[in-house]
Amino acid sequence: MVNVVDVFYTPKQVCTVNSPSRSPEKPKLVMDKLMSGSFAGDIITHDDFAPFDNGEFLVAHEATYVESFFAGGLPHNAEIEWSAEFAESVRYTNSSLYHAIKFATENENSLVLSPTSGFHHAGPSRGWGFCTFSGQVIGSVKRWRETGAVGAYLDLDGHYGNSIGDSVGFCTNVNEAIAWNFNPGGYGESYVAEVRDAMIELETMVDAKVVDYLVWCHGADSHEDDDLGDNVNTEQWLECSEIFFSLVKRKRDEGFNVPVVMALFGGYRADPPGVYENYKFVVDLHVQDIEIGMRILQG
């Protein structure tokens, strides 16, 4: 039984930038909300992980892109303004996800949180949108090369995550390291139905022991009121969390080892300068998702 959630978080992975997205701030906003909630006593924070150096990013990215990005000389994407502070925070967000995966593969039936986003649209030669480096590819391929551990991604961000597929031609071992990358489509009940159907496939993989950990990326931009997404309403969004974590709980009760890593991914609601009202809804959704997982898996 899971009694705690292990979180790989340091304030060094947070950055405030001049951007339409508050994603670089999201780790802190989510952690502040979590630590003020009813599950605060069940959270263990790990903040001593080292940042990635340039060489770690070469797992999934061209050297010219990596070097140019950290030097500030190459436009990395269209949405987030480059700064030395932002570049440094990216070293920690990518490292956070890797260390969360590492912990999950070392601790049976663990529940781990990497409060990070900004990964799943990045490709080998550049970032895109609000994404800079493909942290899922780096973390999972790095862990596979170390131990042979295989992951499965459930990417419920409102936009199809392309970084895993786009990395196949560049990064060897992607298909060995990541057995499945699920991205639902549709709207309303059809979206929820896709998630339910996906649990059948996921259960088959768990039963066959072809995956060693699951990464749950429940992006808030699939909510119908998001500035950039419109798949489901609040009830349906939270229902997806219930569906996933209920399957994990059932498989654990049947004796399977099903470690889960949670990441944040998208969520975009603009506020006027100096105002923090609309974006609270994004943070609240993420926290509700995490707390649903804790409640179900502690039951």
C-alpha cells in the first residue's frame, strides 16, 4: 500500500519569465497548493538531485541545439523568452523527471511526482511551443540504458505529444525504453471512453509484465475552459483520474508491481499582469488529480 508520495522538487526548477504561459512557475504553484492541503503530511520531498549537464541532453537532442540553447544563441521555440534563469531551470526540470523515474523503478508500487512540464513537443533539433527538451525521452532512455526498465506514458495533455515519436529516428532505444505512448482524442464522453478503452490495453501490458513503470501526464489543457484546449469538462477531466488510478489500485491488489510517476504537462489560462486568478484553476486541477491518486492508492 502506498502511504506517501515522493516528490522530486527544488525551487531551482522554477522560473518566472515574460511568457503567455505560467508553466515555468507551475512546479512552485502546485507544490504550494499541495503542501497546504490535507495530504501534506504524506508528501516526502527530494531536493538534492543534481541538474543535468549538457551531455545528458544529447540522449535525445543534437549537440548544436543543446549548446546553442544554453548559450542563448538559438531561438529554441516560439513561446517562451530565453533567459539564463530559464535555461538553468530546464536543467532541473529534466533531471526531476529522470530521478522520479529512477526512484519508481527502485521502489515497488511507489507513487512519485515530478512537478514538471515543457517536454512533449520538443524534437531532436529544436523545441516547440512551450516545450524545450523532450524530458520523457531523455529520462526513460537513460533509465533503460542503465537497467533495462521499460515505461509506458499516458499523455492526457490536450495536444498530441509528438516528442517520443519524433525522437525515434534520432535516438536509439526509444522503442525499447517506451513501450506505449497513449494520447486520447475526441471530446466529452468520447474522450473519456477512449481513456476507459486504453485501460484494457494497459492492463494487458501490466499482466504480461512488459512495462516496469507508468508515467501519468494529466495535462490541464484538455479542459474545455483552457485557453488552448477544449476536450472535457471538470467532471470528465477528474473522471479520467479516477479511471486510471482505480486500475492501478486493482492491479496492485492483485499482486502486481505498478509504480506510477506523475507529471503535470499543459494548462494555459492567461491573467492580466500581477493577477493570479484564472491560472489558479490550472493549479487546482493538477492538485485534485494528484490527491485522487493518493486517496485511491492509500485506500
